[in-house]
Amino acid sequence: MEQQFADHVSNPARPVGVVLFCPVPCNLLSPINADRTRLQVYPPHDLKGALDSVLWIAGAPDAGKTSVAGLLAARYQLPVYHFDRHEMDHFARAGPGTTPELWASHPDRMTTEERWLGASPEEMARATIAIWSERCRMAFDDVAALAGSRTLIAEGPGFYPSLLAPVLTDARKAIWLIPTEDFKRRSATARGKPGNRHETSDPAQAAKNIIARDLLMGDSILKACEELGLHYLVVDGTEGLGGVVQRVEAQFRPWLMGLD
């Protein structure tokens, strides 16, 4: 299993570790507001029923969400919804009135230079959270249409704690993976992010900006999980992918029993 995690580290031989934390519940939101959006889908009480069979693996970029989801899905023969793979579909469904942040960020309306060099990492983090929050509501519709009564895994960076918490029927059905700074830097470097950085006037700065942006988002997600009483794992590079999978699997065990 560790070999499948090679895409996420600059040194695949170095394992990936996690720290599990589940604080007491409270009702505060993340310091970086994940609800900067005017898109409304349908009320949380309706979504709770529609999404009741979904297990969520969320968190900051470059933490191994896709790898963990893929291994669990293969082990239990479960379908997976990948947030990142629906970006173009979400762009196609966007409009200036319903999803203004997403609509404005379309490649036809935002150049690569503007995307990676046109703002500070702090501004980029807030803009990305706003964009992915609008996409999150689209993803809820997508997942609700797929879920039915069968257990399904949904993974991706856009399922922010303040958006997902109101639709969870049990807090254990969601977990957020958050990389440490060291792991994030190795992962992003190994994956050559952003992939289109060479289309900018300063590829090195573009790479620095996306790493700084993602670290800010990771910090925001971690704080939101603490404030909302949600489960998260900090990926720090001391255990292998198998250890991460085991911890996520253990949390999801009540809904996986009898599926293997």
C-alpha cells in the first residue's frame, strides 16, 4: 500500500504518519470563512437524509485523501466520488448569479498569471475557500444523486467543516486529513504543483504561493474541526499509508462492518 502513496511524497520510502484528535463539540466557525457564497441548494435536514450513507474523507490538499479513499473503496467494493474530478462539470454549471466566485475563476475569465501570482497567499486562500464552498454545494447534489442506500465514499478538499457538519447524521462519518508543513512541501514538490506554473512569469513564486495558500487552508480546517468537534488526522510523515488507512477505517468501522 505504501507504494501507492509515492505520488504524495518526495521520498516514497519515508512513511506517512498521523495524529488523531477529536475534541468536544462547540458551535464556532473557521477563522477563514468557508461560507462566503450565495449559492443555496436545499435545507440541511433534507441533505441529512440524502447523504446518510456517505463516508467523507476531506481535508487540505496533498494529505493523501484520494489514496486512502481508493484503498478503502477497493477493500470494501465501494463507489467513490472524487471532488477534484468534477471541477470542469462544476464550471459548466456555474453562473454569475448562483456561483459568482466559481464563475469568475473559470480559466476563460482568469489567467494563469492572475491565478497564481495575482494575489497574496492569504487572498488566494480566502478565494479558494469561497470557490470550493460553492462547488461543495454542487458536490452535495452530485453525491446525493449517487448515494441511495448503498455506502459511498466522497473525498476531496472542498468539503469544509462548517459546510459538512450540518448535514452529518454522525460526526464519525467524516474525517479531515491535514498535512504538516514539511509533508505538504515534500508532497507539492513531488507532484510539481501547480502543474501549469510554467505558464506564469515566475514559476518558482507560483509554487511558493500555492504551498503557502494550502498551508493556510489546512490551518483553517484544523481550527474549524477543533471548534466544531469534528475528527481529523494530521499527516506528518512518520507512518505509512497503511497506518492512515487503518485509522480512517477504524473510525468508519460501524458502517463498514459486513461489507468486506
